[in-house]
Amino acid sequence: MEVIVFEKESYYKMIDELTVRIFRTAEKYYKEDEWIGEAEAKQLLGIKSKGKMQQLRDQLQIDYSKFGKTIRYSRSSILNFLEMNRISIDTIGSFLSKR
């Protein structure tokens, strides 16, 4: 096990800088509305069908909130869904090399 030693002043400076960085990242994330309507959700997902939105809700693949007849979708869950289903060049390369 390695031990890292800091001067007290350097340690607190590092904590302050890290805290500022975390808050800036959070501010960027929350500048946009977290809960969006169906039209914007479909646009983010690149789909046109209400049925596909219903399917994603039924399968609990994206977070949503329903109040009366109004359904709002979580922007972050949609972005997370897209990221989880991303196919990267590395994935394609490894797939092709196995063929």
C-alpha cells in the first residue's frame, strides 16, 4: 500500500478546487430542464412513434413521471439509455475481428 502525504494547506487547496469543479459540472448538467415533454424526448431518442415511447416506459428503460394525462421524461435517463446502448468503433472492431 502506498501512502501519499500532503501539507495541510495543499490538501485543503486541492479539496477546494475539486469542490469547485464538481459544482461547475453539476451546474452544466442542471442548466437544461431535467423533465421534458414527449416531443423533446422522441427527438433525443430519434424516434417518431408514440408506441415506441410506450414500450420504453413499459419496459422501464427510461424514467418518466405521470400526473393526470401529462407524461414527462427524465432527460438524464434518456441520455443514460442512449449511452448504455451505444455501439462504439472499438465494439465494432472487436466484433469484426472475431468473424
